[in-house]
Amino acid sequence: MTNDDALQAPEWFTSSYSNDQGGQCVEAAHVRTGKTSEMWVRDSKNPNGGMFEFKSGPWMDFISSVASGGITDRLG
């Protein structure tokens, strides 16, 4: 494994929709995995509780669908 192939430590950032009143607490990290990249998403209130890992293509499809209104809040 070369340095280019090494997994880089994630730098987590908080969603712009998160707040200190408990609303929509989501963190994400762009992670380079070898020659590709992924988006990792986790619950900021439970950072050790697991995460979702998305390849860049499916992540961009998800973001496009949300932005176009294709995914809405089904819980409310």
C-alpha cells in the first residue's frame, strides 16, 4: 500500500441544519479511500454508534434528489 492508497482520517463537520437545541444532528466527512473518495455520515449525538458510507456517485445522486424535492420528510 502506498501513501496515496492509505485511508485518510476523517475531518467531521456538522450539518448546517444542526443546532444546539437537538435539531437534526448530523455530521459528515469527505474521506479519501485510496484513489477514490467517500462521504461518511453519522449522528453527532452518538458519534461511536455507526455511520453510513457513500461512494461519491451515489452520494451526489442522493444530494441531487434532495435538492430537487425528490426526497421529502416522510416522518412529519
